[in-house]
Amino acid sequence: PTNPQVRELSVSDYQFASGCASATTKILLYPLDTVKTRLQHLRHTAARSGHAISPVRAIRTFVAHEGSLGLYRGLVGALIGIIPYSMVYMPTYE
């Protein structure tokens, strides 16, 4: 039997929930993505020069030069892209 106290979510409820979920995920994982991208670039340039650098050393160098907020550089643009996308995608998927 169906619980009478549980109601169907409206489209705007889905949009709000998916926008919040996408923003939260992007904010939490963005530093990892930034480090991954920079390590890929560093590995490419290091291969040409013959020098290798460890991931831990690279992260320390990034934070030392740019501060911990440097790991979030570009986050606003990523949020501007992902929030509207998820607000359209999720309600149409459901």
C-alpha cells in the first residue's frame, strides 16, 4: 500500500534537488580534478624534459605557490555549466 503522507515530487523539486546535488559534488571533487589535470600536464612536460615529479610533491608545490584556494580556480565556470545541465537532465530522465 502507498503511504498517504508521501507525495510525488514536482518538476521544480527535482530541479532544485539535482542542482544542489550537482553543485555539492562539483565543490567537493573540484580540487581532485584540478590536481589530476595539473599532474597530467606536468607529466607531459616532465616527459619532454626528462624530469619526474611525485604527485605528493606536485600537490605541495601547487598549494605553496597558489594557496589552497588555487585548487578551486575555475570553479565558478564549472558550476555555471553543470547546475543548469543537471536541472534540465534529471527531471527529463525521471
